[in-house]
Amino acid sequence: MAEKLDGPYKVLFRGENGRVAHEFILDVNEFREFGITEEDIAKRLMDYGFHAPTQSWPVAGGLMIEPTESEDINEIDRFIYALLNIRQEIQDIIDGKQDPKENLLKLSPFTLQHLTSEEWNYKFTRKEAGYPAPWLHDLGKVFPSVGRVDNAYGDRNFVCTCPPVSEYFDYEVDR
């Protein structure tokens, strides 16, 4: 994976032989000057059907890619395809082909409600937004229930809406 992604992305921490461990880090700080962050890439991966990798740990502005032995080669290839496609979407922003604020990365993830709304005033298609990869038609698409949220705000202003743990039990616990 690191070999296929190195070049379009900067791969950090290679060993003496140029190899990485079972995980590796993509440094995406070079895109900040164009308004693109690791969070934007992570959110966009949702539109491709992937859970986001770890962000900004252990390196600020990085994405830790950690494939597991439970992923088959087809899934790994799809993940690589998604990241390479996202890199092209970043390039389109850099080259001025996409608006720096209203683009596929800044507006992702796209919900079904958003994609099927009457109004669509973007310079990209609904297909580019919601079905950016060919396998999404064949394997099925899972849409996020909400679009972009402010992660940092949510982390600082936690609101628990769950009842007390005791309400989950329908029996008395002997002590």
C-alpha cells in the first residue's frame, strides 16, 4: 500500500531498506495551504465506503493507514483506489478546477438526503459526490446519516443522551 500511495502522498518513517511497518503514516500537511486537511480526506473516504483512518496521531496532519490481515486484496486495492482518487480531487482544488470552499472534500460526506434534494448548485455531479467509485454500485452503498460535523466542538461539548446504566437492566444485581 505504501508503495502505491508514495508519490501522490508523502509516506513518513521508512526503515533502512525503504520499507514501512504493518502500518504507515501519510503526511498530508502539504495540502493545508490549499485549505485541505486530514479531516477532509477522512470525511471523503466515507463517500467511498471506508471508515476513516486515525487522524493526527502520532503525527499532526497525518493519516495512519493500518491494514489488517482481515482485509482481502480486493478491499485493499479499493482503499488505494479511493485515496488516489481523493488525491486527484485535491489536485483539482489546487489547479482551480474546484472551488476552494465548496468542493467534494469540504462538503463530504454526502448523505442520501443531500444527494436527492431538489437543489444542487455545485460544480460537480451528484454521482461524483455520492458514487465516486465503480464498486459502490455493485457492492452496495451505505450512506452516512449526517453530513459534516464539527468534531472538535463535539469533543469539547460532550452531551450524553443515554439513560443511566441501571435502566438497561431488567433485573436486580446481587452483590
